[in-house]
Amino acid sequence: MDSKNTKVTAVNTIVRPLPNTAPVSITEKVSAASKSSYQLGLEAEALVIKYFQLQGYHLLQQRWRTPFAEIDLLFSSPLLKRSLLMIEVKKRNSGEFRNMALSRRQKQRLARVIAWLSESGYLVECQLVFVGANQEIEIQTEVFG
């Protein structure tokens, strides 16, 4: 190739958001033991998303990385403008050790995110949501207590 005849052209790349798609359904049953914790976490989050959307909430972010912590789910409130609901999702097969689901350090990180969003004028509520073995949902509104 002759370098004298080589032209460089600028290419404009247009980045578009991905379209909203329905979660992929798995037709073959896979045992929970063979699934990774990542897969189980995604399934638990999908169930919680559906639950809160049925309550009228609008999903803004999933697995949102802030400067302080990763937020599992962030919803806007159906009732109040500039009101956000932060959700930390935990998949648990039993009710044991739920009081230890969040470490002191995790709680501090979540509190920093709340303060950061509050400085921007948002009213932020944080909830801890457990998804059980039979896909039951338990919501704890007292995260920092």
C-alpha cells in the first residue's frame, strides 16, 4: 500500500441508547445450584423491577455506578416530583442473617449517595429488598437502623 495515496477520513459515530426490551425468558429450567450468583442477582433485580413498576414507579437506572457506590435500582416516584427510591436487592434462600445483609461500610456508601443526590435537590428514600427462594419479596424500609 502506498502511503502517499492513503486518505484519512473522519467517521462520525452516532451512539443511540438501546431500545427497551423485555427480559429474555429461559425456556429450559436450570437449577439454582448451577446458576452463578450474578445470574441469580439479575433475576432477583428483574422481579423487583416488575414489582415496583406495577406500583407505578419508573425505573431510571439499574446497577448505577456513582462516585460512592453501585446502586442496584433507582426509581422515580409516581407521586412526588424530584423524589427517588434507591433499592438494594439481596437474594436470600432463607430468612437467616438478613440483619447482616449490609455491612457498616455498605451503609456508609449508600448514605453518601443519598447525601450527594440530596445536594442536587432530590428527596431520596432507600429500601432493602430481599427476594426469597420462592420469589417472594420482603421490603425493609429501615436500612440504616
